[in-house]
Amino acid sequence: MRHALLILLGLLMFNGAVAADPQPMPSKIVDPFFLIPYDPAKVHFEQMPTLVRDRCPELRRRYFRAWVYSHARTDDAEYFILYGQIRVPSEKHPGQFTTPLEDDDGLIVALRGNECLVDQWQFFLRKKINPAKAATPIPASDDDLDAIAADLLRRYQKAFGGKKSFLDRITPEARHELPPVVLKQLEMFEREPGKCGDRRDIPPLSWPDMGISSL
């Protein structure tokens, strides 16, 4: 994990705040899984969907702009892994905020029934309990974890222009730090047949007609 800090929800409770200055998209982001630096103007991940913003008001307050790194549906839940720019209140200008990239690696969101459950994905994917008092551990089966990790790899493949282009960016150090379930799926992904780098081999992403937040 990048930091031991446990930044969870409920900290940003200001509805009428505005950005202290115009907040452009960052010119560089280091992705939270493989630590690949990229320009978000050129490498595209889906933005947090309206469904999540509507079902999880705390995330709407937390994030100024967030991206989806994995999305999976199972029999009883719908999962999203998010990472992005958070709203930080300005100490010098009450009612205003800045929008840095979050310090931690991002969040896992589970929409289950009427519930919106949120935890840090590092704990969730490693099957560990988040020690933070405000944490909401999310139960999930091994099949659910496999589906989340598999979708993550498909999204990276698409975002980085193909399988070979994506795999060439993964360092041994980054592999070593991956949660076991992601490493397992990565090894399976590497063995899959196909012409690496050919966009025709990229499986389509199955997003529902839910709308994408413009943030």
C-alpha cells in the first residue's frame, strides 16, 4: 500500500463548496495497481458512473473526479473500484476546496440491495479486515474477487491500447506488490492466446445504460 493512512468516508460534508481555483485534470496519474504513470488525456478509464453517485452520496461528496478501474456484477452485488481526485477543504478560503489525487490507492464500492458499502480495495482484495473504526468490511466470495480482478485487466488492456502495450509496462516490483487474486488473474491473462497489442482482441466492456458522470 502506498500509505498506512486510512482515508475513508464522511470527512467531506460541505455541499455548497466550490473549487478554490479552476481544477484541470491532472497531467499525470500513477495508476493504483501497477504504478504505471499515464496522461489521463490520452489513456482513458471510465469516469465514476451516475449510478454510484446517486446510490452513494458520501462518494459524491468525497470525489471531485474519479475513474473506474474495475466493474463487476455478481448474483447479489455490483462492484466498482474507484480512484481519483478528492475534495479537500481550503483552510484559507472557507467554502472552497482543492482537488488533489487521493493519497491511498482508492476504494471498492459494493452496491448490494439498498446498501452502498465502501472500503479500501487493498484490504478487500487481500481478504483483510480494515482496522479503521469507520470501515465497512465487504464480504465477497472467491468467484466475486476473480471477476473483479479479471475485469480490471480487461480495462487496463483497453486503456493502454492492447495486451502487449499494457503488459510491457508492468515492472517486477509492481507484480510483487499485487494482491494474490490480481496476480493470479494476471498470470492467466498472460497465458491467454491472442495477438498482443491488437485492439481487435480487446473484449468489449459491458456497461449498462446508466450514464457517465461528467463531474
